[in-house]
Amino acid sequence: MAAATCKTSPIPTNLNHPHRPKPPIPRFRAVRCASRPTSKTSSKTLAPGDLSPAFRSVTAFAPATIANLGPCFDFLGCAVDGVGDTVTVAVDPAVPAGTLSISSISGIAASAAKLSRDPLWNCAGIAGIAAMRALGVRSIGLSLHLEKGLPLGSGLGSSAASAAAAAVAVNGLFGGRLTPGELVLAGLESEKKVSGYHADNVAPSIMGGFVLIRSYDPLELLRLEFPAGQDLYFVLVSPEFEAPTKKMRAALPPEVKMKDHVHNSSQAAALVAAVVRGDVRVLGLAMSSDGIVEPRRAPLIPGMAGVKKAAIEAGAFGCTISGAGPTAVAVIDGEEKGKEIGDRMVEAFLREGGLKASATVARLDRVGARVISSNAD
């Protein structure tokens, strides 16, 4: 069977560096992947014979993500700074050659307790194995430790962050040979098993910034460059409520009216234009204007309508559901104003939905998943 191949435009491939240089143009950068890997299809072997690890262990961090952004269901997402998952991968002689085991899971207690340590049923394990296969690793075994910084079912790309961190950690262990597109494909192996074949979380978690999925077959990703020097803050308000992706997807309409399709298409186009122009006001207006998905999902999150109203009245440029929810996300161009908006949204969740909630104000993460430490001993 033919191996998957990827062609990329000039994208920085050094995911280890915390401040990757960004060219002033173009505002769109593409990653094209010719085919999807499956359990029987791997990416091309990148070196003759089997690979030797560059380090004994590597730790990688992958940020949380906001998917859909209102009208951009399943085809646009962005990474947010400060919160995410961390994975450490190490060479382990006790693990059979060519395989990966999960040694431990820590972090948020509720999330860690629910996750399987079977690597075939854990997001980090699946993506880590896919990265090993893409690299052609056969002669050594790896052990993996996952530290959950994101709660499950939050709408912040928890599964994608685990997958992204694992893929980048494995890649870093062997010298960073995989391209961003190949790393996304490894993460998608995990996503399709646990939440469906959609890249709007795992792609921005790996690549940073805003990422648009132009095509799924073949996979083609466009990284949208939000202008340097422009401030963009996300107010993330997470209630004590779980919104399983499966349940939230079941609420979607089976058919869409032509007028709703036209409306959402225009809002999605406006949102993309706002991103590349750095226009936070238009970005917020477009994000708040989903007429297809949000109207079906918002009633399933107690108080969501009131939270959105409170955010707008407090000065947010826009507010919607992050991913499948229940986290509500608002956008603003100042951190202090974001804190005020977050307080009003927390109050609204309690007042309108009877739910306790917490608020975080985060910047756009322009870097994506990265290696944060390595050990050669």
C-alpha cells in the first residue's frame, strides 16, 4: 500500500522553539497531506533503517483550542495560551520494541481518573503510536506519562491537546523529523477514534494560531496569520456541567435551509477576513452570528443564552459556545476588560442556569505544541 505523503509550504517546522519566527507574508500558509494514515498505512520512513532516539526522554506541551468559532463548524479553530496538556515520552527497555505503554496519568483528578491507560484507547497513546509508525520506529519501546491540564468534555479540545502533545513529544524524541502536516495526521488517528474525524482542534493545537481546514480528503490546512502586535484575548468561562460531544452532535439539524446556509457562509467568510486583518470587532460579530449549530446546542447548556447576553452587554465583541461546549467563549482586545466580562459571565451562569463557573482570560497561542524539556542521559 502506498505511503502517505505530505507537501508543505514554508512553515517553521522547529516546534521545539518557544518563539518561532513568523514571516510578514503571506497571511495564509498551507499544509497539504496527500492521504490519511490508517492502521495499515504509515507515513514514509524518513531515514534508512530504524531510527535511533536523539534523547532519552522529551516533554511536550500542547495548548487548549477553541473550535467552530460560531459559524465555522468543523473547519476552523484556534489555539489559546496558558492552558493545555503535557506529555513526557521516554525510551523504556521494559516496553516491547516498536510499542508504547502509558506509565501514568496525573493532573486534573476527575479527568485522570476517567482515562484508560490502554494506549489503544487513550488519545495520547493512539497519537503517540501513530507518530512512531510515521517515523518508522521499530527497535525500541516507549513509555508515556500524561498530565491533564484540561478537563474532559469542556469544549476546549481536551482530547486533541493530549494527542498533539504526545505526537510532538514522540517526534521530538527522534529529532523532530515529522512535518506539521504529518503531526496533524498522527493526531487525527486519535481524534477519529474518540470524537470523530475533524481537525479543527488538533490542527491548531499542533500548529498554533488560527487554522482553517480547506479539505479533509485530501487533508489541506490553511494557517491564518493574525497580525503581530494586535491584541486578541479570549474570555473562557467553564461551568460545572458536562456536555459530551456525542450528545451535542446529536442535537444538530439533519438539514439546513438555504437562507441559513447563505447566512452562515457569509459570517464564516467575514470571520476569516477579520482574522487576517486583525479586526477583533468584526471577528466578534461574526463569531456571535451562527444561525445553524448554536441555536440547537445553546438550550442544552443551562443559562447559555443569558451568559452570551451578559458578555455582550459587558463589552465583549462577541460570544459563542467553544467547541461542543459547555465552555462559553467571548473575545475582546484588552485583558483587564476581559476579566470584567468574565465576572459578568460567571454571574450569569449562576443566575440564569444555576451553575457555578470559573473564568480565564487567555491570549491567542501563536506557537502551538512544543517541546519544553529534553533529557539526553
